[in-house]
Amino acid sequence: MRNIMENKKLYNTMGSEVAEGFTCKPKKFDANKPIMHFKTQLFICDDERCGKAHKDENIAATLREVIKQLNLAKGEDRIKIVRTGCFGACRFRSVANIYENTRINGNSKNNGIWLKNIHRYDIEKWKRLFKALKENISLDEIEEFEQVPMSDPSFYK
């Protein structure tokens, strides 16, 4: 049985064979191959303070599974979860930043939004967020998703 598992090839979502010991790194590097399309990227702070605030130790993996369940892991409405280091917004507990692919089909109204207290989200709230992003509903219209306020740049002159 062990030999069968050792010889099993693994492929990433782009269809490339994966290098041994990795889960997505392609075995053969192709600098000209484009990255996989995404409509929305959600950057989640996974650094020391924010990471400890999450009830789920591996929040990014959990959210990726939710996205798969909602059929948002590939295709035109794909949502990508990215773990980051510190955003410097610890006073808002765990934070996330939304980046919309506005060159193709992202919603410019949701681009650059910072969500606060995401450690309080349960799976159902995450699903509501992902569905709103898919449907291009402006998060400014939904009180449920509290945003981090951004200062005016003239304040720093």
C-alpha cells in the first residue's frame, strides 16, 4: 500500500504536477504560465495577535473549504484566501482586507475594504460574506460586516 501512495502524482488547481513534499508548488516551473483567475482575494491577518484571536487554529484552510462548498473555489467568481503577516491594525482584533480584481469582474465598491473583528465570524457569517462578494453587493450597505475606519491622508501632512 505504501508504494502506491509514494507513486501517486499530485496536481494543483492549475493542472500542474506538484513537486514532492509540496501541496501546490509545480514540479516544472513555467514563468509564462498565468496565475489562476480570481474575482476576489481576501487577505487575513494570521500573525501573532490576530492568529491567537481566531477560535480556529487554521482559519485559512477552513475558509478555503467553505469556499469550495459554495462553488467559489474556481471559475469566474473565484474567491482566494491569503494569509498575511501583521497589518498593523491590532486594535481592531483580527482583520481582513478585500482586494477585488477590478480589471476583470471585481466590484470596485468592495475593493480595499478592511473588515474588523473577523475572529467573531461563525461559518454562516463567512458564507454570507462570500455570497455578498460573489453577487457584487456593496459591503457598505450591510451593517453586519464592520469595517476598519481609514484616516484621511491629509492628516499626516
